[in-house]
Amino acid sequence: MRDIKYIAVHCTAGRQTQTIADLQAEFRRKGWKNPGYHYVVAPDGNITQLLDEDRVSNGVKGFNSVSVNVAYIGGIDSNGKGVDNRTEAQKKALRQLLGNLKKKYPAAVIQGHRDFSPDKNGNGVVDSWERIKECPCFDAKTEYSDL
């Protein structure tokens, strides 16, 4: 069993018409032997498990061995700009999935991929200008702080 320290929330940085097959093909194109996420939440709220939690996915470089990675399909607008475009079904399913994972890994911190960026000015907060990525296009740390 892995020592899970983080439950990392992601967006797929694709359109909400993206499919699980599209994601899996993208991971193969990147040459990854494992997918980027353990779980993916579709716009209709359907949750697909891509990888067992005891295996390491490719979600956050440098933190994958201690993370469970969860993504929602979407995260960009029609111009390719980052946006929180989660459907109500996705919001509900994400909250339920993250709640279940938090019960399973109570010491794990739920945070967005963007929160793994370095705190360059040392103020204890990853400011927006310090983010390596915008993913998941909303503040997961705050939204799920009650779980």
C-alpha cells in the first residue's frame, strides 16, 4: 500500500466533449505506461477509474508516488483558455469521490495541481503568478477544505 499524502485535483485541459478513449490515446501518445489520473469525472457525473489506487499515475511530476490523481473532463473554453466549466453533475460527483478518498486517506491533503507550484516569494501561499499550471481552473483547496 502506498503512503498517500495528496489527493490531487485536475482538469483534463480539454473540451467537455473529450472522451475517456481520447484521454487514454493522449497518454499513449505521450509514451506513458500509466494514465495521468486514477479517476476521471465526465460532464454527466459518471466516474471512471483508469488505474488502481495502489499504482502510480502521471498526474503531478515529483509527487505521483504519494498522490491519488482525480480529474474532471474540461477546463478550457472555446478559445483554449483555462476556465472552470464543471457541470453541476461533475461538481456533485467530484465532491462525493473526494469525500470517499479523504475517508480512505484521512491524512491526505486535497489540493489542485496548481497548488504544487513553488512558493517563489516564500509568503506561504502559491500566488496566481507563481503557478506553473492553472489546473484545475478553480481553488480546490478552498472548495474541498471541509472534507
